[in-house]
Amino acid sequence: MPIPTIEPLTDFSREPSRRAMRAALDAVRTQLGRDYPAILDHRPQSAPAWLASINPAKKTEVIGRCARSSVEQAEHAIASAKKAFDPWRETTTEQRAELLLKTAAILRRRRFELASWQVLECGKQWREADADLAEGIDFCEFYAHEMQRLALPRRRNVPGEENSYFYEPRGVCVVIAPWNFPLAILCGMTVAALVTGNTVIMKPAEQSSVVAAKLMDVFIEAGFPAGVVSYLPGVGEEIGPRLVEHPDVALIAFTGSLNVGLLINRQAALTPRGQWHVKRVIAEMGGKNAIIIDDDADLDEAIDGVVESAFGYQGQKCSACSRVLIPENRYDAFVERLVEATRSRSIGPAEDPAFYLGAVIDEEAYRRLLGVIERGKKEARTAYAGDVGGLSAEGYFIAPHVFADVDPASFMAQEEFFGPILAAIRYRDLSHALEIANGVPYALTGGLYSRSPAHIARVKREFRVGNLYINRKITGALVDRQPFGGFKLSGIGSLRRSIMAVEASRRTRLDLPLRILPMKRIRDLLVIALLLTGLVHAQAPEVAKAHDGVVYSIAFAPDGKTLASGGFDNLVKIWEWPSLKELKKLPGHTSNVYCVAYNNDGTILASSSQDKTIRLWNPADGKFLRELKGHTDVVDSVAFSPDGKVLASGSADKSVRLWNPADGKELKTLGSHTKGVYMVSFSSDGKLLASAGADNLVKVFDVASQKELKQLKGHTDAVTGVAWLPGNNKSLVTISHDRSVRVWDVDAGKETKQLGEVDAKTKAIAPTEDDPYGIAFTKDGKLATSGYAGFLKIWDLSSGKAAMTKKLKTYGAYCVTFSPDGKFLVTGHDKNAILITPSGK
């Protein structure tokens, strides 16, 4: 098979190309408004409900209606893919590769038509949509070629012994694709799994499900057998958990947001009954990418590269430039030229090639970006604010914005926005620039414009990103030529657009009939692995070393002399306060410890774990007392009643349970949630118990009667935490993945206040900076919350605003708890407990 070449892009400066694209757009418009059901076993399925896909540039135009697939249909798709797996894995490599080449040929033949669907459904400009199609073609041909190479066994035979090393497919693969590259990424992740012998369920983004339906047509036309690839549109929150957690799914390939990617990674890490494998997750999760402008940079080239990287496809690329770092002596001149270059970019519907910027993808993105812009106006100087004029009435148009004098530690410099918003940051020297460039949780792409060989060499060594570009824009990686992917919080697993995507879809097997690796060799490999792990974690700050992995929970003993912590390393530890000297290590759990809690007099310490158990300990001597069994899934939370006579627990098995800690017997299983329970909390008098669920609900139970009293509705995503106001048995506060903090009147069953800043335009409370996970009160009523992105907040309940906000250098602040003297500790992904004063120091 000949080595594939990069598919050339269409030259729209030529009249025949423009004429063909216009004709395709006209033809596609005659097909708008059709229904697109799920396709399983090559057969359309009845739709329980429909989702309308809207043209982002024309809110009144429905591109099509796609099925809102049910959980039952997700299970049907998995069963179909599992049934098709064995016959498909036995097909030859040549047969599978040939189907990929047929797919590429069909994509090439239908190029203008499929690009037109992207223009209308996703707001991609002609050149962006055409490049997306070209990349899909490249994926098919590249993976077909690479699979032919990988299929040849590696043999190491000696007399009397045959040794071979080869690859095998893993099984059923779920591909969860984004809307910004609706064909290229979906196609790439899918064909990489298919050509290696896996079967695939395609779950496209809701905003681009029509384009995905067209790709499914291409796969059927190419001749893929029934069940080998399925099309399952729907709402991710509804069918995603089942696709990810199902024991018959072996591999999840995901591209999308950080929060969803981490949730998938966590869900996939579980091993439900009947699952005989460890799921593999490949995830690309975004970036906060920077371009460094050197002292001697060619400003003509740099300005063009920054503008193209920042505002191409409205900045809706994970590789987009959202920070430009400029030396102090060139700052003002560069920003002035940057503003003029940005001002020259025209805005209008993507179907008209005269416009450079189009609409953002949907209303949610539109409103979120307006909120970001308003915050930028408060945090930085507005160097340029474009105007969309009357376009805002027609579609979701956001003009490009450039903010100057941005603080490198601020929200504007740390958070991914996925829109046409650029932060300009000053730096003193190259060391300072690299410190800023690396000072974000992401590590996807980055760039440098420089004429200095020494500076170029240093940036290559020290700018820690997956793809580093020198003297060119930082978007537009090509298949095979620039293998694409990041690390830190930008990605896990293998790199897209590379051979690694093929290898990640397969498990390896080495047949050694007569020999095994010598023990010394195994020991050497382990030492290398440990050294590499140490290098990764050495970048994180260490304040009080706690666990060998994430710290999930911290609790103070009632007397304030000790505190306990639970971690990723399956351990419970007890520490002296305030010296933070480690006193005891309590082993016994066989998986992550998610929560620890003391009873009222400090004589019992409870811990809950991913191993589905609760363990009780004597914290004085560290001895194990008893184990509480009954939950059938991860136990996320435990809490003692104020009198210490009842222990409550919440679990991913959807139940809330009450236990007698004296004998370890279960007292009652309370009414369950429809999804997992993240936290339970007793009121001050112990008469009521509140539970926070992944079903967006808070439930309140009467402990004595064990009956459900109230359901508090209002959150639009999983409720991750709940806490009662001190001394108040009628009010509680909740936190949620919808990034809101809410106060409730339990008697009335209503929300009384949402904490946060008011959005100037919408007049609504703006979401908090990140997903909150930790919540705690002091005895005098101070409220603290902590979030995954490392934001700590202390809230003034009377005003509803944050009295203190601090951004930690670490991510993964899973819990927060106040110490008796008013200080509090926060857990971090860096294995540590970090001490912060209420003033933020």
C-alpha cells in the first residue's frame, strides 16, 4: 500500500471551486428539517423524543431533528456492538484497511456536500469546513496504511523457541465526539478503532448530530457490516453514563471539556460486576494556549499568526491562542497593531465566504462568552471590543475581544473560554514569559515568534506543551505530520492524528512459551516507572505531604487536636494539629478513600471508599473496629448525626443508608436518587438528613420516621455538596456542577438565594469560576467552598457575594474544612493538604 499523502485543501480563489460549493449549499438547503433516527444494526430506530439542531447564524432555521436516544437504546447499541465484535476481529487487516480507503473515497466524492452541512449546522466557514473534510480523508488513509504496518508480528525466534509480539483489538469502543470538528474528530477516533478490529458506537455532540448522521451514511455506503459501527445521537447527560460505565465497553475515546473528560475518566475507572477488563480512556480536554512574542520577532508574521490562531472559527478550537505574551519594550506597539488587525476581520454568516468570523455554536456558548467578556472588562483593560450590530438578533454572534494588561494569575489568563477572546500579557524577560506560559493547568499547544536560535532552543526545552509551533500559527495540525495531543489537564491517553491512536485501540500480547522476563529486568522497569512518576509530580508544590495521590477528604477531630485525611492511595491518615505531624496510617481499604468523618466525641472515625465499604476506626490507637457492608457501588460520603448514634452514607448505587455505628448494622435504606449520591449532611439537631445527588436534586429526610420530606429542585447539573447553616435546622446551602451556590428554605422547599455576582446584561447570577466540590461552615456561620479548578471562596451570606476568592496553583480542591482556630485546609491533586488563612494567604 503506498504511503498516504496529505489531502490538499480546496482553493476557493478559483471560480470552479466557489461554484461547486455554492451549488452544494443550495442542494443541502433543500434537505433541511429532516429527521435523523439512531442507526443500530444498519436499521433506523424509533425515537422516544427529538432534538432540534439549529443553524447558529440563523436561530429560526432548523437544520434537522436528531433522535434523543434512550438508555435502553444505548444498551441495545452495546449489545449489537458486542455481538458483531468476534466476526469483525477475525476479518483480515487488509479487509478492514480496504473499507477505510473506500470511506476516504466517498468523503472525497461528497466533499462539498458534507462541508456544506458543517457550514450550516456548526457555523464553520468554507475553508474551515473544507479543512475538516480533508482531515477526515487523511485519517482514513493514514490509519489504513499504519494498520498494515502494525499487523505484521514482531518475531524474536531462537532455536527451539518461537516468540511473537502482536496486537489484538480490545472490544466495544464508545466514541464521544465534539461539535467543533464534527466530521474530522468523529471520523478519526472511529476509524482508528475500526481498523484495529474494535466495534464502535458513535455518540456525537448534540450540536452536530446531523453531520454525524451523514458520516454514518458514508460508513454504510463503504460496506462496514451491521453492528460494527452504530450512530447513537442523544443527550450526553442521559445516555453517556451508561455508555461509559457498561461492563461490556472496553474503550472510551473522548474529545471535549475538562469537566466531562474527568468525569468519564472517573466513571470508567469503576469495575462493575461482570466486567473482566480495565477500561481504556483516551481523552482530549482543551487548552489555555499561549504564543510568546520575542524581542526580535517579525511583527508582521506574529500579528497574522496570533489573529489566525485566536479568532479562526471564532476561537472555538482546543488549540486556539487565548493568551499572547509580549515583552514590555514592545507591548504597546504590538497591542496597537493587534487591535487594528483584529478590527479588519469581518463578521457575518459562515455561508458567505466574504466573512472571516461567524456565529458561536449555540445559545449556551453565547451567554457564557458574554459573561466572560463582562468579567474581562472588570479584570483588565479592554483594548478592543468588536460590535456585531444587528447580527445578534439573527444568530449567536460574538465579536472578537482583546483584553490588555491581563494579570497572569487572573480568571482571564487561566480559564479556557472557547471563543473569540484574547488576553494580552506583559512579560519582563524570557524566563518570566516561560513561567507565565507554563503557569496554567493545561498543556496542549503553544507558540513562539523569534529570530533568536538560542531563545528558540530554550523554548523548545522549557515550554511544556504537547504541540509547540515556532514562527507559525498554533492551530491546524496535520495528520501524521504533526501528531496532536497534550498533557497535564489537556489530555489522557494517546495522541490524536498519530500512530498512537491506532495503538491505543488495541491491547498487546506477547507469547513467550519457554521464557519469562528475568526478575532483575522487571525490577529495572519498575525503577524507571517510579522515576518517571516522580518527575511528573515534582512540578507540584508541597506544603504538607499527605498521600501518594489525590487527597479527597479532610476532617478535624471534635477537640481540634488531630485531623484525618482520606486519599487516592487507599489510606486513611491521622495528623497532629497544628504541627501536621503524621501520627497514624490506617490501611485496609482496597480502593480510593473518598470521605472521612469523626463522631461527636471523637472516639470513632468513619471512612468510605470506592471499594463499596465503610470502615470504622478507633482514632486514638488506629485500630480497626468494624466494616459496614451493603452498598453495591462507590460510597462517596459518610456523616455522623450530632449525637453520634447514627451514621449516614451516600453512594453511587443511588441509595442513602443509615447505620448503627455501635454494632455496624444497617438501620434503614432511605428513598433513593435516580443517580449517584455525592454527599449527606445532618441538620444541627440531627432530626433531618439532606442528600445531594447526581440527578440534580437535593432530598431531605426525617431521620426518626425515615421518610422523605422534600425534594429541592433548581440545580441544572449534579449536586456535589450540601451543608446546613450552623444552629439553623431550616436552611441549607448546596453546590453543583452547574457552578452555582444556592441557599434553601427547607420548610418551604424553595430556593431563597443564589450566591455570586450579578451579570450586568442578563441580571442573573453568573456561575462561579469552576465546579465546586467542597463545602463547609465555621461555627459562627462563615461559608467556604472549593472547586476542581483550585478556586477557594469564603462567602458573605447576607450580601450573597464572595468575601474572599483565592486561586490555588494546584487543581482538584475536592474538599474544604475549617480548623477550630478559623484556618482551613484544602485538598489538592498534588497529594498535599494546603493551609490557607481566611484572608487568602
